[in-house]
Amino acid sequence: MNVSKDLVAASATPLILAILKEYDSYGYAIIKRVKEMSENQLIWTEGMLYPVLHRLEEHQLIESYLSKSEAGRQRKYYRIKESGLTELELQKKQWEIVHNALARTWNEESNS
Amino acid sequence: MFDLETQIHSWSDHLRAHGKLSDADIHELENHLRDEIEDLIAAGLTPDESFLISVKRLGNVDAISHEFAKVNTESLWKHLLVEPIDSLAKQLNRRDIALVVIFALLAGTLFKIPELFGFGLLDQDGEIKIFFIKNLSFFILPFIAAFFLIKRKSELKTWATILGIFILAAVIINVYPSFDPHHTEVLTIVHLPLFLWLVIGAAYIGREWQGSQGRMNFIRFTGEAFIYGVLVMAGVMVLFLFTMVIFQAIQIDIEKFLTEYLLIYGGFAAAMITVYLVEAKKSVVENFAPILAKIFSPLFLIIMVAFLIVMMITGNSPFMEREFLIGFDFMLALVLGLVLYVISARDIRQPANLFDYLNLALIMAALVIDGVALSAILFRLSAFGITPNKLAALGENLALLGNLAGLAWLYIGYFKKKFDFSKLIKWQTDYLYVYFIWTAIVVFIFPIVFRFN
């Protein structure tokens, strides 16, 4: 099933922040991780991911640094910052509100 | 035979050509492509299959650059004047603007100080005093140098060296006497700004002043600063004329105020603003100097070839007055500028293109014309004796000639695939030393040699 574009866009920030909270990562690995966690349901494109990463960086939620990969290539890694962690907590709460509301209404539907 | 490296390079060049992506973006995407390819190869695909699939997955270049542009356009023009988005850059930008304002005011006020002590700008005949013309560079260039020293967070040692050179130069220039007919003094006036500009180069480049990359950036900066400077100065002149005319309409003559304040402060401010703008825009907007160079290099080539043909048909050899030699110096400098700015915008990895051949043709034509001119001046020089002006013009000619001849030789080697393009860049950036030394000789040694005449 295809997840709608708007929903993908809205969930991008919390997903990225959550992944970076686990460990520092780079673009290609983030896309792979999202694919893995969503059981192949969420396939992000590069054209979507990098602009979001750069925007988060501009907003000082994450920061980037260059580091050598195993193959000896310079790779741009991203690391979550203190403000990013706060933002993640905030987003979590917001998503919980939405999630709870949806869950309740759907439960009522099935109960009635 | 499929060469993966070349394919990846041409892919990223293609991205670069689209212009909307920064180098860092491209680097990141290229890495992404490589990761994808590696994974596919590990899964058992051949390199060419992996490359094709990965490129396809990344999507077409238009779509990518369009997505990126959404982020980048926000910063494109805003970077210039409106506040950048992230707060650190915002603070730095505010500091830079403050520096520009303070330095412009300081430079203007410094220029006015001698007047307080009865040493006015103009002499009895209404001409600007030679002191101000000679020292004009010292009123503004140290501030530009300081601007870059602050921006680059230079160490104390660099500060001391660069300001030391400025002070030393100022002292020497003003201690030197000058006797009629003031030839060496005029030469100093012409060469001093060039010399000091190269000193600013050291401040601009900062720590990497020995690498050709930094010096090339300074050459780019010089070209852009020149173009922006002319535009900003034109704005100041329009403001000047406009103010004068409307006040004249109500019978108030404010020309004195305008020339003594608006022009002086405006001029210094124009210089500082130019430096700030060019520095701020750096890679955000496409450089203008290379575009001008590309437009005019074919035209200059046509004129020069036409000149050569006419000279050969009529048999008229150039009549060697000093003015003409200076004219030929200008021709060489122009050709060098055209060639240089075409090179400056060039991607080193790119294969030779039309403009490289045009460059070589242009250099060759210039060398032939100058060869003819030089033989004439050398004859005259030996017949009529040496004057400082002739020697300076000759020295310039030889310096430029050496520069262009070296470029031509390297170009030919490059076309023959003997070495790669970076060698041309290295030659050109190393050659800055020659100009530095030559201008220093004219400014500081010539007056002594020619007994301050």
C-alpha cells in the first residue's frame, strides 16, 4: 500500500530525529533504515530526504560532520543536537495525541 | 569497457551543470550513488548494471535539483542582504555589516583629518593634492585587509605581518622625496595599489595562502570585486548627480558639501560594500567575470587577428612611442584577464572544450603582436636611453609576456595530454609572486635607482 505523500512528509522529521537519536548516520543508511523499520512500506526518495536533512540542520536540530567510511570515502554524517532531542520529544507527544485520538475513534467504530 | 569512475564523475558534473546544487550537496548525492552501487554490486550485479539502476533510483537530475532548489532558493538571494536562516550565520552577517559601516566611516574620517590641521584636499589651483592621490590606497586598503583578517580569524602573527607591510610601505612612500618631472612618483602612484592589493590577497586567502586553490579564489574575488565595484560606484555617482540637480532646482548650491563629504564617504563606503557583497555572495550566485570573459574573448580574438593581417598586408610596423607600449601592455593584461577568468570558472576534470582552444588562439595572437611591438621598443630603448617610464612599461610587458607564454606552453602540453589542467592553475597562481615582486620593485626600488626624478 502506498502511504500518502502528505503523511510521508509529515512523518519525515520525527523519523529522522528518532533514527539519529539511536546513532549518527548518513543519507543512504537513513533511507535503508526507514525501509527496514516500515517493513518496506515507506520508501523515501533522495530528493525528499536530503532537503529535509538540510532544513533540520539549518534549524539547528541536527548537525553534520565529515567522516571517512570503511571504503575510505569522505561521507557526510548527521548527529542529533540537544534542541533536536527536545523537538523529538515534542513531536512524540503530538503524534501520540493524533494516534490516541485515531485509535479511540476507530475502537468506538468497531464496538458499536 | 565500462569505467565506473568516469561515469560517476560525468553524472556529478551533470548535476553541477544544473547549477542549483552546492558542491556539498553534490558530494553528498555522489556518495549516496556510490553506496547504492556498492550494495548492488555486492548483491551480484555488474558495475554497469548497478550504475544504471542506481542512477535511475536517484531519479532524474531535474527532479532532484528541483527538490533541492526549494531549500536552496530560500537562501539564494536572501544570503546577500536579508538575514540568513540559521542564527550563527545571522550573527556573523550582522557583524560583517557593522564592520562595513564602521570601516567606511573610519576611512572617510581619516581622509578628512589632514583638513582639520589646515591641510586641505585641494591646492590653490583647485587640484587634488598629490599627497592624497599617492596615499589614497592607505586610506581604504588596510580596512579591507582588516575586514578579511577578522573574517578569517587570523592569528596575531598574520595581523602583524600584513599591517606591518602597510605601515612600512606608507612610511617609505612618504619619506621618499620627489623631484621634477616626478616620473618615479607617478609610477609609484600607479603601482602601489596593485602591490597592496596583492598584500590584501594574503589576508583574503588566510592560512592556505600557499595552495593554488586559495589563490585562485582570490583571483575570482578580484574579478567579481572589480565588476561589483564599478556598479556600486556608478550608483554613488548617480546619487551624487541626482542630489546636485534637485538642489540646484531650488537654487541651493551644495556641490561643496557633496564633493567634500558624499563623494569621499560614499567612495569609501562603496569599496567596503563591494568587498562585503562579493564575499557574501561567493558561491551563491554565479560569477559574472567568467561570463563577460566568455562573451568578449572571441571578439578580441577577431580584432587581434584582423590587426595582424592588416599589419602584414600594409607592412606598417607599430610606431613605438611609450604610449603605444603601454597600449600593448594593456592588450596583454586584457588577454590575460580574459584567459584567466575563463580558466577560473572551469572544472578541472572537464575535457578540453572550445573555450580552451579559443584561449590558446588568443594567447598566440597576443604573443605575436607583442613580439613585433617589443622588437620595436627594444630598438628605441637602446637608441634613446632608459627612462623610468620606459623601463616600467617594458618590465610590465615582459612579466605579462612570460605569464602568457607559460600558459600557452602548458595549454599545448595539456592538449597533447602530457599533463592535466591543474598544472595551468598552479602556474598561474604561482605567477602572482612575479607581479608582487615586480610591483614592489617599481614602488620601492625605482625611486632610488632613478634618484627620485
